[in-house]
Amino acid sequence: MIDNGLLVQMLLGALLGLSVYLPLAAGQLSLATPAFYAVGGTLAALLSTRWSALGATASGGFPVPSLLLELVLGGLLAGLLALLVGRLVLRLQGIYLAIATIALVEIVRVAILNLPFTGGAVGIFAIPQPFATAAGYLLPALALLALAGWVCQRLEGMPLGRAMAAIRDDELAARCMGIDTTGAKLTAFVLSAVLAGSTGALAAHFLNTWNARQGSFDASITTLAFVILGGSRTWLGPVVGGLLLTALPELLRPVGDVRLVLFGLVILLGPVLAPQGLITPGLLERLGRWGEGGKP
Amino acid sequence: MIEALLQTLLNGAASGGVYALVALGYTLVFSVLGVINFAQGALFSVGGYLTFLLMGGKIGVNGALPGWGLPEGLPFWLALLLAAAGSGLIGLLVERLAFAPLRRRNAEPLLALITSLGAGVVLVNLLQLLMGAEGYAFPQSTDALAGLPDVLVLGGARIRTIQLLLLLISAAAVLVLSLWLDRSKGGRALRAVAEDATTAQLLGIHSEAMVRLAFFLSGGLAGLGGGLIGVSVSLPGPYFGIGYGLKGLAVLVLGGLGSVPGAIAGGLLMGLAEALVPSSASGWRDALAFAILFGVLLLRPSGLLGRRTVEKV
């Protein structure tokens, strides 16, 4: 039921979940992840189809080092955009920030749809493949996820991560304590964008075609749902949420047309049944104790 | 030249009126609960399809019941009104399923974004199951709608009657709602709950009933908008309301969250600005609303007519 292609999609979902989680860990509800994902993917699609120095062959092959370069460039471009936009939008709070980031997603979507070199509604197709099968993408996706998870884990012990947690609990109090709240929020926003940009670059190759539909309002909410259903208190939550929710529509395929209704029901009922999400710090603690031999 | 300009302005004002309807729907819910109801776009679609069915439209071949429809279509006015009421009832259902359980638990308001969007996904996909993904066209002639001529000549300029109708109906709806909010006892009670639910409750206002009323009216406004757009353009598919829902969100912020005059002014402004985009750049039209929104948020985060709030320690 779960083939390699779906596994790769699930890993990409987990990466996007982490991208939404990072600003949220600093208390900022940003829905901009699909915009950065779209930017990274579009850059990779353009570079690999237009720039022959990257080594795309006529048979559609593509060198792996070039793919890695694209991941870096996609992340950098998205990060740069986040740096510019973040300075402006992070002055906004709560629902205003959420709506401003939705606006960013829509602006990027319409731009990709209308710019002369991004292929319009059809998009960019025949993006060269570095791997012959979907299984090849498992390794880079896993590596990217491991790296992102490691960064999130490290953050918890670092001054930046602690500042983010303090802002999440009470931004005003954090500022009064002398924490550079603007800097911490901006860093979280940029990290989120870099992750989404790199994920987009990988996804563009994996999906083989890339168009404006990749980064839409729907994607904003789906990726937010990864975090809310998975749990937003630890970085494992969005990873689990991303893996499960990406797999769900595919696993529901046998029920036919009703599957999207069921998917909607999961999003509708999930927060009601588990307001903290599936993975909570309390759950991890209990698991940890259980792992040590069930000692109380 | 004048004729073209007049038609453009009228088109802009007509779609602006619909944006104002959607934004007012958001405003009602936002002012009583402080949350955005993301199912608003789906309720817009529901209103469009309900109007179509009530006017005697038949379900297409890809629907669940191909060829099914009312034996006799209702007149346009009645269908529109009933469709708005139907969308209002579904809005109530959305409140029961997506908002009430969270409110009872005092959960984070952020969660309501997700649950309401989940409700929207369910609604849109149920519509798709029932009606199929194909587009539906209403009888385009205004003659069939209300016995009016298709084209009116106004000051030497010919304009489409349906656009004028659109503008008049949304203006009437907005006016009635504003007057009701301002003057009537029920409207005052709703505003009292919006100001402070606990105090309102102490004063003997049934807050929960007011919340339900807000959802009913909000769903009704969305449904009315959907019906109007359906009649004047077409129903391109169950997802068509989502785009209007998003535009309404932009209008909402443009006017200031929770401000009724702001939602009306924002809607008109947005509609006119879009209508003035030259057709050579029409692909960018959808981004205009959000570009304006972006600018307003940065210059004036509380919106054009919103109130500035100061955080207290």
C-alpha cells in the first residue's frame, strides 16, 4: 500500500511540517511555508532545465552534486526572501501575521503563474531526474529531515531556542527581560524559509513537473494541519503529523471520492479530540520512562 | 469611452459589493468570537449551488443523482433568499461542529482556523460528490430572472442589468444588516457580546444565542454572495467560493478586523481597484487584492477603519 513514491512524499510532508513549526515555536503563526516551497521548487526547475552547466543530459539524467547545489540555492533564495519580507511582516501579530503570510503565498502563486519564464498554468515540465526510481529520493529526503530534526533538537538547548520559547509564552515579558525578540523571530522565520526552499527544490525533481499550484492557500492550511494535529510543542509532532497526513489521502484511495470528505473530517475533528496534537512533551516523557524499563 | 468606463466602474462596484458581503460575514463572527471562520469560502459555494438548484437547475452527469432537480424552479428572488437562509443554516452547523467544542474547552483560538477549514474541505467535497466537478451556467438572460431587460441604457451608456442588480442587492443586504446592528435590540445585544461576552451575559443577554445568530447571518451573507456571483457569471466548480473567501479575507483586513463600515468600504475599494486593472495585465488581477492588503498591513496594521489596540502589561 505504501510504495517508495508515497514514502518520499511523506518525508517531504514532514519537512514542510517542520518549516511551519519553526516560527510557531517562537509563537508566530506564519502560513508562508508554501510560498518559500514554491520559490525553491521554481528555482530548481528553472536551473535544471535551462542551465546546461548543471549537467542535465538529453536522456533526462542529472548529476547528484548538481541536485545538492540546487537544494542549497533554493534554500538560500527562499531565506533571502524571508529576510526581506520578515522584517516587514513580523511586526504584525497573531491573526494579522497569518493573513499577511497568506497574502504572500497568493502573491507568489500569481507571480509564478504570470511571469514570462515560469511556464504559465502548465508550469515547467520534464525536470531532469538524478535518480532512476523514486527509491533514490528516499536518501536525500531522509538526510534533509535528519538535518532539520537535528537543528530543531539543538535549538532547544541554545540561547536562540530558549528565546523563541520565551517569546511563545509571553512576547512582552520576553522583551522586558532583554531578549532580542525581533532577531529571534526573524531567525526562526528565515530558518523556516530555508527549509521550505530546499524541500521545494527536492520536490521539483521528484515530481518532475512544477507549476503555480504547488504553493497555494490549500497547502498553507494542510501544512498547518500537520503541525496542529501532530502537536506543536516538540519538533517530533510536525514530523509525525506530516508523515501521517500526507499518507492519509493515499491510504483512503480505496474508498474513492469520499476520501477528501474524510480527510476534511480528520482536520475538523482532530483538534477537537486532541487539542495538544498527537505528540506532546508528556507523551514523550512517558515513552522515555517506558524505554528505561517501565520504572515510574 | 464613457460607456466603457461606466461599465468598468459598475462591474467593479458590483464585485466590490459581493466582496463586502463576504467580508461582513467574517466580521460578524470575528467580532463576537475573535476568530476567523475559514469555512466562509465553502459557504459561498454552497449558496451558489443552492440558488442554482432552487431555480430549477438539474444535477449534471458527474453528480451523485444525474438529472435530478426540482420539478418546478422558484423565482429568482425567492431562490436567492432561500439559498441564503440554507447557507446560514449550514453556517450554524459549522459553528456546532468546528467552533462550539473548542469554545467549551477554552482551547487555543488558533485551533478554530484548522477546524473551520476542515469543515470547509468537507463541505466543498460533499458538493463535489453531489454535483460533480463540472461547471454550471445559469440562464444568462436577466429577462428570465426578474422580467428585466438584459441591457439598460443609462445616461447614454449601455450596461448589463445583472451587474446593477448585483450591486443593488448587496447594497440592500449591507444596509439592512448595518441598520439592524445599529438600531434593533437584537443588533445591540450582538454588539454587546462582541464588546465583552461576560459582561453581556451578566446583563442578561444570552451570549451563546448571539454567537449562533452571528454564524447564521454570516453564512447567509456568504450564501447570498455565492448566489449572486453564480447568477451573474457561472458556477465554475465547487471550489469557486474559496477564491472569494480569500478575497473577502483581504477586504476584511483592508477595512479593519471587526469594523462593519470598514468591510463595506474595503469591499468597494477592492472591487473598483480590480476592475481598473487593464485587461492586458488581467492575469495579475488576483494578486492585486493581496498586494493592497500587504501594503495596508504594513502601513496601518489595524486596517483603514479599524481601532488601534494597545497591549497592557
